[in-house]
Amino acid sequence: MDQRVELSQHDLTTTEVRQAIAPHRLRYMLLAGTVAVVLGFVAVYFLVQ
């Protein structure tokens, strides 16, 4: 959470406004999804042959 509660959005710089906070687990979910897609394509490749 942003501890600068007293600042309005007009007081933030462009870089600060663009920053987002993602959960730490997100990288693992993205990795698992990518691995699942790759394994799916490999399975389809071998099933079609």
C-alpha cells in the first residue's frame, strides 16, 4: 500500500502513476501457465503424428 495517503494523484510524477504492485505469486502463476501451454503444444504435436 502507498503510505503517502496525503498526496493526491495530481502530486505524483508520471513514473509514480505508472507503477503497479503485483502479488509475488504472480510470477509463479505466469510460469505455470507458460509451462502448461508448452506441454499442451508438445502433446498435440505427438498426438497428431
